[in-house]
Amino acid sequence: MENLSLVLLVFVLGLRHGLDADHLAFIDGQTRYNWRMGSPFARWVGTLFSFGHGGMVAMTAGILGMAMENFSFPPSFDHFASWVSITSLFLIGTLNTYNLLRTRNNNEEFQLSGLKGKFIPKVAKGTTNPFLIILVGAVFALAAETVSQTAVWSLAAGNSGKYMPLILGFVFMFGMMLTDTIDSLIVYKMVNQSSKIGQSASRLMGWVIVCLAYGVSFYLAFTFFYPWAELDFETVGLILFIFLVATFIFVSVRSKRQNIEINTTS
């Protein structure tokens, strides 16, 4: 029963991690680029990215599970990773708020922005090569918060079985692939709509990401100092995932209605 609870928790962590603003920003940009280039992988950018990211996490979990049997991280490491996440989310919220306001005033196309993507070479930001997208996903997995999270699972699973850390890595990967695949399908639906409807949906998603980034950042900071306020993480993760699915359904229905209206008037 303890193992099942751990598996479910890691699965929800994967779902939530797929909503990372840096993931969404990279997937958003790559999906648009691949759509413009007529790539058959356009709608599956999120799947490719999360496959690379999750594969690296699973491999890291397996290695740490074998190497960390009698090892524990000092509390300062977990504190460091927590504040890296808090700061990154706050900066992402601020950056996207600025871009939303700037593009609205200048009537420009809005695209989500992340922090990790700033360090990705230009050749990887505009590519139709699926293997390069997988590689970028793997590189994203080397962030401090991902490594520390993986280490925690390995420690938690240390007494559960030899292969448990590796299993948890693949469970995390599956959860993240669900979220990131849905995200790239949403973006693909948006770019296939008329420019006005597509931009409206993009800006709506932009403000949603801003709210999530600021909300999670302040929540993590508050619970860092006041742990008693921490909510049930599984519930929060599932709510976020359900919201993403609802967004996909909304965009799909709106797209179909738009197409029906265009066909009726023509």
C-alpha cells in the first residue's frame, strides 16, 4: 500500500511538472515553428520533449537509487532547490506579464516565455528534428529542482525494492507526457484557427500561466515559512491537470464552431 501511494504521488508530480512554465514556453514555440514549416511532428512536440525529459529523469532515478542507499541530502540542498523554483516562477510570471502588455500595445503576436529556454542554442529553438527536441527535453531535466525531486524519490523508495526508483522515474515520465502532449495539441489547435481567434486563445493561456506562476511561487514561499498552510499536493496537481484538459476541450469546441461559421458564410 505504501508503494502504491508513492507511485500515485509521483504520477501526480509528473502531471504537475508538465505544467512547468518553461516546458509550456518551449512546447508553444516549437509547435508553432513546426506548424509553419509543415512538419508532421508539430502536434507531437510535447510528447517528444517530455519523452527526453522523462527518460533522463528515469535514468537519473535509477542511478541515484543504486548509489544513495546510505546517503541523505543536507536540508540546505532542499532549501536551495525550493528557492530556485520560487524565484524562477516569479521571474516567469513577471516576464510573461511584460510580454502580454507589450504585444498588446504593439499589436504583436504573443508567445509564452521561459527562463531555461534562454540558454538553449538558437538552432534548437527552431528545429523540425524530433531527436533534437528529445535532446532539449533531456537537458531541461538537469535543473536543480528536478534533480532534487528525483533524489527524494530514490531515498523514499530505497527500502521498497531495488528497481523502485527506476519504476518511479517512468511513472513520472508517463504523467508528464500526458500533460505536455495535451499542451502541444492545444497549441496546434490554436495555430490552425483564424489569427484573431488563435491570438485570443494564446493570450488567454498566457494570462493563465502568469496566474499559475505567481500563484505557485507565492504558495511555495508562504508554505516554506508556514508549513501548516500546505495543501494536499495530489489534489492540487489533479485540479491543474483537469484544468488543462478542460482548456483543450474548450479550444477544440471553439475551433469546430469557427469552422462551421466559416463554411456557413462561404
